[in-house]
Amino acid sequence: MTAEVQKYTREQIEALELAPGTRHEALEGWVPDLAGDDDLKKALEKAFDFRGDVTITLRSGEKIEAYIFNRQTGATLAESWVQYFSPSSPEKKKISYADIARLEFGRDRAAGKHWEDWVKAYNDRKSAGEKNIGLHPDALE
């Protein structure tokens, strides 16, 4: 059995490399109105997709700066939770939705960073003869 090899033109390859990305909702600085359970659930879904930190104010008044990376929505707020990392602690933590009183979306750390710009910069460096350049992301800060 022979494998056929598809040959692509340079233009086809570049078109694949520069496929359109996902447009993210502008949530930076947003403080959602959490009037009801559904409002909180919707806001936490957006926080899960957000590319930055969110300040969570607990019903106790404690404030936590968090990067939300996981969530589980149950039948009630008490059965639902988010997992997060905090700059002040290296370990993963979990909070029940029922304990959350307020959310404040911070800075979108990926805003203004576009794949197309990164590919152009990479190709410019490669064309200039730079060696040992890898496909590594730029620092966000």
C-alpha cells in the first residue's frame, strides 16, 4: 500500500497558518450584576473563558484574585464550584458558587496579542537568518 503525499503551494500553507482566530468578548473591567443564580452562573462561565484574572469577593467580604481554570455547574449554587489559581498561592483552590457575592474582571492578558502578528514576527526573524528560533509563545507581561 502506497501513501499519497499531498503537495501544497506556499500560498495554501500560509493560508492554513493564518487561519482566523476566535474573537473574545471584551470583558476587561466588567463587574456583572449578580441579581440571581442564573446571573452568577453566566458570569462564571464568562470568567472561565476569560484570559485574565478575576477578583472574587466572597459573602464573608474576603477578596481573592483568581485565574479560573475549571468549573462544575450542579443543580444548585451549593453544588457548583470553580477551581482557580491565585498569584498569592501556587496550589489549586476551589470555591462554591454559593460563597461568591461579586466578580470583577481584571486585565485581559492576551488583549492586543494576535496570532498573525506573532507569525509575521517569527517569519521576519527567520528571513533575517536568525537561528534556533522555536515556536514558543511570547511572554504576556
